[in-house]
Amino acid sequence: QVQLVESGGGLVQPGGSLRLSCVASGFTFSSRRMSWYRRAPGKERELVASIFGDGSTNDADAVKGRFTISRDDAKNTVSLQMNSLKPEDTAVYYCTVQIRKSYWGPGAQVTVSS
């Protein structure tokens, strides 16, 4: 059974940093592309960043240079380091993997506000 559990969300001031983590189970983690998506209030869900099994990554233009996705295959964990946070980064962040269908974690709330 595939399970994804995010942690690390919270409230942070503009310009601050947060680190999200997602622990995965129920599949061969090291071979799968892992992604972070987010859904801001009143907006469509959007891709934030992905990391492939070989460690290569791609990032959305809105987060380039500020967010870094990484993975630890020994711990079945994918992380998202978020720096220079802006109010427009406020959203629920989801970890996801596609194995014949898409699996999603419950989400982690990130609020950027002074």
C-alpha cells in the first residue's frame, strides 16, 4: 500500500525559510520520480518541483533559485527546502508519486505572512 506523509509546514515571515519532508512507503522509492505540488487558496494545483531517480530535477519558474528539491533513498524521503519565502507561496503543499495512478499525501500547510 502506497503511503506518503508530509511534515514541516507552518507559519513563517516573508523572507524566511521552511523545509518540508515526505516519507514514502509501499513502493520502490529509489526508482520513482517524486514531485511536490501546491494549491493556493482560490487557485489551481500547480507543480512546484520534481526529482527523478537519477537525482536530476526540474523546478517551476516561480520557485527557481529559492526552492530546492532533494531525496534520500536510504530513508525513502523527499524534501523541499524553501528559502526567501513570499506571501504568494502560501499554499497546501503535497508530495506525490505516479505508479499506474497518482498517489498523494494529505498535504502540509505553509503560510507566509507578517
